[in-house]
Amino acid sequence: MPATRTSSETPGETTGARSSGELARPLAPSEGVTARSADTEDRADRHVARWRDHWIDVDFDDEIEAITVRIGLISKFFDDARAAAASEVGLADFEYKTLHMLMIRDTPGHASPTALAKDLDISPAGMTGRLDSMEKAGWVRRTASVEDRRKISVEATKAGIEIWRRAMDLRGEAETRLLETLSPERRTELAALLKQLTLRIEDE
Amino acid sequence: MPATRTSSETPGETTGARSSGELARPLAPSEGVTARSADTEDRADRHVARWRDHWIDVDFDDEIEAITVRIGLISKFFDDARAAAASEVGLADFEYKTLHMLMIRDTPGHASPTALAKDLDISPAGMTGRLDSMEKAGWVRRTASVEDRRKISVEATKAGIEIWRRAMDLRGEAETRLLETLSPERRTELAALLKQLTLRIEDE
DNA sequence: GACGAATAGTTCGCCAGCGAAGTAGCTTCC
DNA sequence: GGAAGCTACTTCGCTGGCGAACTATTCGTC
């Protein structure tokens, strides 16, 4: 347990972990941050500022807090974009997610219900429900395996693949639109920094 | 609509948008990426590689795809950490989220149900349900307003505040543990890059 | 000062997902 | 070769959330 963040009631005692200082920091050391991004507050900045006002006895590193908030905001943006893309073409969010997972796996277009459930982080029971409604809608098909009659293969239908592709294109547009805010060099930097974190996560 | 990503069936026609090339890129141009992070694949790398193998006719920028996948993974890590912290102290995930939103707002500890529902991105009906069960559990209290009898104020109880603080400390530990993977300078870089994106999002 | 519109919150019926229990089929091993 | 145990999927009852009415109160306007 590093970074012991006690609920101590000693207000002024936590200066050590704090980052530089007031809200509009002088300018990040990393070269070439645009003026706009340096002196304009985003929601994360405002959150941290409010936090400092009201919960002065909580020992938080401002920058870590800001990063987690921003990751959450960006992730929400992607989630919303995905949901919007799905509904645009007439898919429920869960239908898109299921089709997507089905298509991007190493055996594109078919999988066992259990494997799919694991990938989607839902229970086997939930998977059954999804497949029931999606089979009825015509996006997937269940076919029994011959060599092991317990096994079932879920396959995307032609219609399912088609509609998924349309939703995916819309979704990709939104993602691209956002990330083109950054220059290619910046994107490479960002990708590398994020990768350090995902590798850490995969190490458990 | 930038980045027209059609569902065209012309496989080799999309080379323009691709980033550098094979999976293990020579090494990102950004200074000082650790060796480990440059030559080890993470889940996003594997996803992109598989993608390229199976969906060669889809026009994706590898790096943009990798970034979105990584943001998703990191966000999921934070979500899981939050849920684990909540259950550790005996709170349902939705209870923690509600208490948290109640406490971090500019009027810490109390708010109207509608305002809270908006912040939490759930419906008014859902809010009523949450408050019913949380009031029964003793984490919040509903008090009627005097000057406008339609209005209700939701307030966190002492017990609610206490248990929220305990969960939050646990959650913060997990976040700190992950982000300490990066040096303070790297964290500053990351925060700045992410801020460019959140500012863009806030611009709509 | 009274009637219509707007607002705050609750109630109702529905749906997606979960956990636990149930069923069916394969595998192992004596 | 058959009983025990594992695996794959389904069924059932419950819960959190949504959207759409509904109730109560205030505001706006003439």
C-alpha cells in the first residue's frame, strides 16, 4: 500500500504530494503545448480546484487526480460515440458490442457462447439472453457442433456483419475526429505513454 | 465527416492512412521510451495486429485504434478499482458513485435529486430508486425545502460520508499505484496530452 | 386572481443483466 | 461399462435502470 492517504483531520499537512500550485500552472515542461491548452481550464482542472477547496484534508496528487478524471471523460466520449453509432444504424448498444467482439476475435465471425461471454465481461446467463434476442433479430445464428454435441457455435449472419460494419465506420469517424486534435507526433507520444500503463495493468 | 472509411471491398487500396508498419515498430520517436514498453506487445498491439490480418479492407489508422483501445483498458481498470474499493467497505457500486458525486460537487454533501441525476447520467426515475435504497441504508437523507415545497434536498449522512471516505482512500491507492508507473515528468506530459482531448470534447 | 404552462419528484411497466440452480452431454477411471 | 465429476448451455427469480405517465406545486400572464 503505497501513498498512504489517511483520513486525518490535519488540514495543512499534505503539501508534499501536491503538484506545482495554483490552477493555471506556468506551462507544462513538455515542449510545445498549445497556449490554449495551457491556460484554459477543462473539467478535470475545475474538479481538482473544487476538490482542493472543500477537501483540503484529503491527500491527493492533483495531477494523478486530473489524469484519472480525464481518462474517464475521454472514455465516456468513446462510449457515447459507440452508442450513437449503433443506434444510428438501428442496433442496440449491447448488440453492437456483441457483434464487434464476435468480429474482432482471432476467429472472426464465430465463437462459443462462453468464450464470448468472457470477452464481453458478462455472465453466461446474460450471454444466453443476448443471443436469444440477436438470433431473433437475425444478426447471429447458433449452430450445434458435430463432434461435441454440448458445444454451440455463434456465427454472425451476413446481415449482422453488414450492419456492424456500418456502425463501426461511424464510430471510427468520431474517434478519428477527436484524435486528429493531436498531431501525429503527439499521438505517438500519447500511445507510448498509455502503453506503459496498459502493460502495467496486464502485469496484474 | 473526415476520414471516409467506406466498406469498400478493395483490399490493397487503403495504405494511405496506415501508420508506420509492422507490429514491433522501430521505436517511437518520443525520447526515452523504456525498452520494455517499446518491444513488448500489449493487448492493444495484439488487437491491431489481428485487425490488420482479418479486416485488411477496413481503413484504420493503427495508432488511433491502439489509443482508443488503451483508453478503454485503462478506464476499465479504474472502474474495476472503484467497484472493488466500494465492495471492500460494503457499498454497492451505485451507492459509491452517488455518494461521490454528492461529495465532490461545489455544494458538498447536498444537492437536488434532478441535479444529481444529471451529473450521474441516469434518469430521474433511476435516481428515485437509488435514493430510496440509500435512504433506507442510512447513507443519505431527503429533506423537503421550505420555500418551494416541490423541491427536495438530498444530504449525505455522517455515516455516508465516513464510508465514502474509506472507499475513496482505497480507490485512490489503486489509481496512484498505476500512475506511479510513470515518472512525474511523464505524468505531466500525459496530463497535458489528455487535456488537449478533453478540451476538444468540451467544445462539443 | 385564476387559468395554463412549466417544473420537481414519484409511480408504473418494461428490459437487460446477474447469480444460482437445472439439464444435457462428455470424460475419466476403477 | 457405469457412476462421479466436469463442462456447456439454459431457465428462473431478482435488481437497477429507463421512458412515459401522473401528482403536486409554482410561475406567468392577462
